[in-house]
Amino acid sequence: MSTTTTRRSFIKQTALLAGMPAIIPASVLGQNGNVAPSNRIVVGGIGLGPRGREVLKSFLSQADVQFVAIADVQKSRREIVRKTADRHYGNQDCKGYRDMREILDRKDIDAVLIATGDRWHATGSILAARAGKDVYSEKPCAMNIAECRELDEEILKHGRVYQAGTQRRNVDNFRFAYDLVKAGKLGKIHTVHAGIINPENDQPPLPAETEPDPEEIDWDRWLGPSPARPYNHRYVEGQWRGHDGLAAGYKILEWGSHTVDLCQWAADADGTAPVEYEAQGGTINARYANGIKLVMRLAGFSNEGNWLGLGTCPVRFEGDQGWVEVGDHGKIAVSNPDFLAAGKPSEMAGTDPSKNVRDFLNCIKSRGKPACNSTVARYGHVACHAAAIAWKLGRKMRFNPATASFIDDPEADRMRSRERRAPYTI
């Protein structure tokens, strides 16, 4: 081919010689705002229920994403996602699978969106990393302290990009609050407050029912690495929360995986965790080695627990020169509006995953670390799990973040891990 021949003219000449039409769609060439297929990130989904489908919208809205497959042990949910993707692209190309391994075995898939229940998040993410996939995983990202370490180590070992669905680091008002801390406008930070919901002990098992046809609901695979138990339809309809082995951390991680993560950020503690924990009712007081206090406090949709009522998942950062509080409503409260409110962003819902998804996709291309990477998730979740154990055992505890173990407390140490049920091991 002559060095002066363009790529387009070469394609045209080749097509004419082959007796094919010479018109090449702009979408194939990456023109008119389209992204060429060779430059798209090919994504598969694993276990996409209501929250997963909400996150999927953010993936589908990106021009450089092609969503091609869904694995779900529930046929009805699998079909909802498959039809959603096909409707979006105007084709019938999205494949549905019962077993996530069929997605992980596909060489054309670059990344996976994991939004199963808690029990599968870490195990599925590790298997995906071993299969060479980048991972966006909903929270809580790990069921216990040991899984937090395993998850981070496997992601790093295999060189994968990982983004936790703790999206608030990429939500404008939460980032604004952090920027106030980073700029020193609050002075020296002494206390960070994380909103949590009321901790609760595990609920009793639901009564046994006849297992469904595995083609409709694969119950054994739904349970995955969690302990075996009899089937009940309410589990698969979303009522698994609060049950031993199915949900993480006595409900502390429901909000804490978001809010403690933000407090870790503000306390400059992304590579560590508090060294002391003590529960007092629904409040858990913790302390970092540098003296900063972490207070996990009950918070609701209004000013419960002395919060200002800025929405779910509120956080408050306090320094010796001022404070800032933010929550999911997108509002921002500060101690000195004249000084601290300058440049305040427009309101953005804290539950919006769109910027978190875009951050993940950008890092897939650059091979950089997203805001909510596996190491960030590791230590924020460790702090939550340690707090949950302190609450459950009802005593003050000392903790070594370097070894992720409790000091002089064998009973607490035994609660740091749990063996995965065969054959769903790693």
C-alpha cells in the first residue's frame, strides 16, 4: 500500500475488490462523536439487582462502554438486564448466564460490574481479578477483616483496576468538604463523624421452603461462599440483610462503608485504621494513632443524633478553626459561611454513581488508581468491621492496623475471618 494511501481509502478499495459496499459507518471509524469498537471498554455484569441496575445506567450512558453479558443465578433478574442492554443498543447481542465463570472465561470482556449481595462481593472480585478483569464492586466490599486484606492483595497482585461502589469521594459536595480539610481551612482536624444506622444482632433464619428449579433460581450458587441454609423466597427477594453469613457487620457497614471511608479520607488515614474502639449504645468511639477521634453516630433523614439533617450517610469534619457537614441531599453546612462556603458546588445526590463510574473507566484506560481503589476500601472496611466486633462484644478494644488483629483479645480475633463454603473457595 502506498504511503500516501489513507486508512479510509484503503478500506474502500478493499471493500470494492471484495464486491462489498464502500460505505463504512462512522461508528466503526470512531467519527461523529462515536467511539470505534476497538477503543471501547467491554463490560459484563454479575448479580445486578435494583442497585446494580441503577449503576448499570451510568455504564450504558458512556459512549466508550459496550455492555455485552449478564450473569445472575435468578433467571428473572438476568432477563431484565439482558433486555435492558439490548433495548439500549438496538440489538440482541447481550448474553445471559447463570454462572459468573462463563463471563470471567470470556477473553473479550475487559471489566465486570459486581452488585450481588454482600456474601459474593470479595470472592467474586478476587475471581475476576485472577481472570484478568478490572472490577467495579458494590459495597460492602468484604464480609470480614480477612477478606478485606485478601481482596486488596489479589487486586494488586494481578495489576487490576478496582473501584468500590462507595461513590461519595466522587460526589461534589463530599469532595468539597474534603478539599476544605486538605486546604487547612478547618485548621488541625481533631474529630471526624460518620453517620451509621442502628446496629442489630443477626436475625433468626427464615423457615425452610421447597427449593426452586435451579434454572429459575440456583439456590446453592446464590448462597455461594456463605454457610448453607434452607431456601426461603424472601432471601432472594432482598430480605437477606441482617442474616448471619449473608450480610456484613451487624448493619454497621450499610452506611459505615460509605461514611467511615470519607472520614478515613479526611483523617489522612487511607493506609491504616483506628487503634481503639469502644461502643456506647449505638455510637462507636474510635481513635487513630495520631490522636484524631472517629465517632460513628446514629443518623437519619433529619436531625436525629444531633445531625443537621442534610440527608443519609452524613459526615462531619471538625478542626480547631471550624467544621463542615455534608450528606446525601447535596447540601453543605459550615461553621463560617463567609470564609468556608466560597466555591460551593451545586447540589448532587450522594447516591449518584455516575462520576464514580467515569473515574473507573478513565483509570482502566490510564491504569491509574481510582478514588475508591482496593486499598482505600480495605482500610475503611477494616475500621467498620473492627467497630462491629467491638459493638457485638460490648467492650473497649485495642487494634493493630499493621497486622489487622486485636491486641490481647483472642475472642475478637476469631471474629476476623470465616471459612468460605466449598466449592466457592479461592
